[in-house]
Amino acid sequence: MKKTHFTQGLALLAATAATAALTLAQSPNAGAAPAKLHPHPVKVHPDARKVATLPHAATFSCQSRPIDGSKGPRCYSPAEIQKAYGVSPLLADGNNGAGRTIVIIDAYQNPYIADDLATFNQTFDLPTSSFTNIVMPGTPRFNKHDANQVGWGEETTLDVLWSHAIAPAANIVLVSAASNNDTDILSATQYAVDHDLGDVISQSFGENDTCVDPQLLADQHQMFQTAVDKGITPIASSGDSGAAQFTCDGSGATAAASSPASDPLVTGVGGTTLNAADDGTYVGETAWTEQLFGCNPPAVASGDINCSGGGHSAVFPRPDFQKGFVSGTGRGVPDVAYNAGVNGGVLTVCSVCNNGKTAVFLFGGTSAGTPQWAGITAIGDQMAGRRMGDLNPALYGIAGTAQRSGALHDVTTGNNDVVELGGFGFNADHGWDAVTGLGTPDAALLLPQLISHTG
């Protein structure tokens, strides 16, 4: 892969009409991790089930299965998800993210991502993508025998393809961190913010926020402040392990909130199980506690972590915008939610999942909803003719009205209880809860309200 200096990389970013892949050459202080920080690995465990090899029709048998799982896991196509969450009428009116850019932060390299995106578009009749891949200095060549790299490759595929599925005319910029250490991820995100690469930043990962080096946490918060000062919207997943996160040594479970979602400048996305009709018509949702595969978070041996992340930060105090919504003194997570079920998962072309051979997989997790919220935000930016920036004060400011109008689906059933914590967890409830936040979007109804409250 050709190496390119930072300035050349920025010039290539301007040519967003073509798919590009860049590797940035090392230059003084470029992409360097902040000094005197203690790195901590951020792990991802995308939950995927193989559906079919290609070529294949765009209709798959799992799309017609009942959501109760009695005939196996249900799956959804881009068109079905677009309709269920109120994106379809926006697209019909030309509100598709045109002129806006979504920045995806992930780690390592995925050599198949551009081809998978093209195949995804062809399979599901989506427009050609504007896609740029920036690989940070020091990133190793992809090693298909490294399960850690493969896992991040799967995450990258999900993030890129499904941000595009929601905002098909938005530019997608993938910034690949040199490793999954939080110091390297911070460097990649800092680069995106410093160079103003896009309007929305999507981060589909997290770690116990008490495990983050305090100086790194402070640096990260300052970076998000810089981002929102520029009008950029940061979005992150709340995690897939219910009310728990891994202990700092990775050996077990502890009650904790996930960083970066726990930062009050970040919109945290939790998970639901979506029930939609065969044509995508919205029927209802419950909190994501996997109906087929069980909720065993975070089962160290199996990695089977299938519940909506949520709880209260022990690091960040409750922000003013959550007063009246969140009890206690800690920042409540998540703020909103989206479909995350593996039963009810999204169809995704993923070669890195299949040893380099093109295939369609069914994906779940809060990391599926995060890039889709980024897509909805990009559409909102297009509609507003400006960046909406920090969404949280507006979301809580309109919560009651939005829930009554159907702009936010208030999810009131289910929980994120953790067996390893003696059943500790939270229940979905009316208003805000530490499982599904304020609820899931009907984008066509929600975006006009968000626009009017972010001006």
C-alpha cells in the first residue's frame, strides 16, 4: 500500500468522489500518542452469523423469520431498517447525507473493506459510495491469523457499510488506528478532529471508564470539547455486556460504564431488539437481551456478551442535561438506542469474517446502531445546512415531546441484568433508562426537532 505524507493525504481527502486507501507516513509528532500515558487494550467482539455466500439474491430466508427466534435468527436488509426507523421518507425527499462526512474510527487494517462495500451496494441496490481509508503510522500489515485484528476487521466492515446504508450519499472516512490500545485510538481520533475530517465521528467500541488512564481520559475529553466546538457530533456505543464491563485486567465482570460513551460530550448508543414486519414497518422493540443466544455478559471463556450496555459512570458526574432524567450523581449511559439483536441482526457483506472469501453475515451489537445513528446525524446536518454538533442537550430537551410524538420510541420492556454480578442491572422504563436511554429514532420525525434545538 502506498505511503503518503499527511499533507498529501488531506489533498486526497478532497477527492471524495472516488474510493481511496491511504497510509500516512511517519512525520514529527504525527499521530503520536500523548506522552506518559499507560495504554490499555480496547477489545471488540462483533457477534456475527454466516447467512450465505455470494452471488446471491438480495432477499434472504432469514428476513421472513419470526422475531421470537422459533425458526432461527431474524435478519434485516438496509431497506427494512431504513423504513423501520423513519429514514425511507427522508431518502425519498433527497435527504441522504449529501455534502456531509461520517468519520469512522477503528483499529488495524481491513484489506477487504473497499471491495465489500462495493459488493454490499450491488447486493442491496445502494448508491456507489464515497469512501476514503486513512491508516495511521505504525499500523501493521493485516494478519488473518491474528484473531484480534480479524475482530477489528469485522467491526470496521459493520461500521463502514451500515453508516453508508443509512446515509448513502454521505462521504465515509475510515481512520484506522495503529493498534487497539486506547492511546493509539485516541491518536487516530485526535487526528480526525484536528484535521476536521468530517461532521460526525462514530466509535463502535468501549472500555470500562475506570480503567482508562486519568490523563488520557482528560485528553480525550478535551479532544471531544474541541470537536463539539467545531460542530462535530461524537457518537459511541454503550457496550454489549449489560450493566457490566470487564475488569481492568480482563478477568471478569464489574459494574461500570463504557468509555468513550460515558463522556458527556458523546452521544452513547444502547441496544434493542427490533420487531419489524417483512416490509420493514415498525412493530415494536424490547431492550436487547439476546433471545436466542442468552445473556451471559461478559463470559470470559466464550465472549458471549449479548445485552445492551448501560449504567452510571464513576468518573464523570451527571451533566446538567440529565437532571430530571437520571438519578444519582454519575453520568448515565446510554443516551439513545438502536437495533442491536443478533436475532434481528443486519445483513452485512464481510470477507474478513470468512477468511477473505465474500459472504453475507448477520451482525448484532450496539456497534451496529452507532454508525447508523451517525448516518441519521449526517442526514440531519444536510437538512439543517450546518452541523448539529453536540446532540445531548437537544435530545434531553425534546425528550418528552419526542416520545409523545413518536419521534423517539420509548422502549419500556426488558433489562440488562448481569448473571456474573448476581443479577445486578437495570430495567427499561418510561422516559430515560440505563438500558435504552431515551429510546430509538423515527428519523423523519426526530430530525426536524433536533435541528430546531441545535441551532
